[in-house]
Amino acid sequence: MKNQIIRFILLCSSLLLIICFVCVYSSIQHYKVDPSETMEVYEEIEIKHETYLLERENQERFFRIEVNYPQMINSSEELNETLKNTAFSLFGAKTYKEAEVSLKEDKKDPDYSMGISIDYEILCMTNRYMSLIFKADAFYGSGPMYSTHYLATIDLETAKYITFNDLLDIENINKAIQSGYFEIYEGTYNEFGNSHDVDRIQQFIDTLEASMETEPPINTDYDRNSCQNIGIDKDFIYIYFNFADSLNGYIILKIPLYQIDLN
């Protein structure tokens, strides 16, 4: 009897080890983590992180540009150009190639000082789209350091931007804001006050509506300051609009997806 119990325990232990091995192996096979740690995989889609770096060897006047951006492995050249153009949009050029030419000219001026670092966060990745937010920390000359954010959601098949008008209805968004179903991702400062105050909420609604009426829809050229730019993660939709009474001239609101109907 005792030997039977021991054999039963050993059998159970062996089965447990086999189950654990299968689970671990399946997990490794699904994510396919690259040992170089320069890749991330979202639902079997591989992303490589790229960095553009331009700096002046003569440090009498500081000059350093660093732009981080994602590139898709085994994807179209058009999609990767769209991602790179979006990252470089801070410099006011339509394409990253135009931005690089301008930056190299700035570098030649020994009296010109500039420091810019651009990074990004992938908010959500599916087989249909990538949604991300860029953050830039910058200074020019003797001016103060400042930060800015810009959103983009890109269709992986067409390499086109998915915009506010594509997914959202302004009345639906206004109802969510009016009901107080939002968080502020970026834009407040110490004296900003209560973002859910009735008057402040009405300012958000009025400003967003005015922006939608005056700003043209995005076609091919990306405008990082447009209220048509949106972000999406698994829980929230991110809304961007210019707002005078804010930290850096804009507000980004996070609205729960369960409070709105997507088009």
C-alpha cells in the first residue's frame, strides 16, 4: 500500500512537470522574444526600435538631436516611412528626409544651439493598426526646456492615419466629457484647478467643437497639432486639442472606451 502511494505521488509530480514545461514552451513560442532586446512582438508582429542621432563634436554650443521611432519588420516601405515621418514631424517638415536636411544645415552653424530628444510609447498594437504617443523634450538657443506630446494611430495595411472623424462622433465625445468620464493625460499645471469643474468642462467642449470646425481633416500630410490625431489603448481613447489655459498649449484627455461608441 505504501509503495502504491509513493508511485502515485511520483506519477503526479511527473505529470505536473510535463504540464509546466508545455506551458512555458508555448509561451516562448508565442512571443518569440529576441535576445538582442531591440525587438518587440505584438500578436506575432515584429517591431524594431530605431534611433536617429545627430550631434556636433564642437561642444562650445550644445547641439544634439535624438529621435527614437518604431519600424515594422517585413512590412511595406510606405508604412515605415509614415512611422518615421510622424516621429520627425516635430521639426515642421512633411517628411523625415526634409527634416534631416534642415537639421544638418542647423548643425553647420557654430553659433546655433539646440537639444531635442524624441521618444515614443506604443499604446496599442493589433493586426489592423498601431497607436502610439510621442514625447519630445527640447530647447532652442538660450530658451527654457519644454516638453510636447503628439498622437498617431496608423492603419498597418494602408499606412494611412486613423483620425477622430474615422472612429468618433463629436456629440458622443461631448456627452462623455460633460458627464465627467475622462482623465487628463497631459496639460495641467499647479494652478490649473479642478479639471472636472463645470466651467472647465464646458471650456473643453467648446474648444474641441471649435477645433473640429476650423481644422481641416488629415489626408496624407500629418499635422502633430491637429485635433484629428487620436490614440487608443485597451481601455481608453486619447483626444488631443489645443487649449490656451494649459501647460504647453494643448490638452490630452483619456476617455474610457466603454463610455463611447466607435464608428
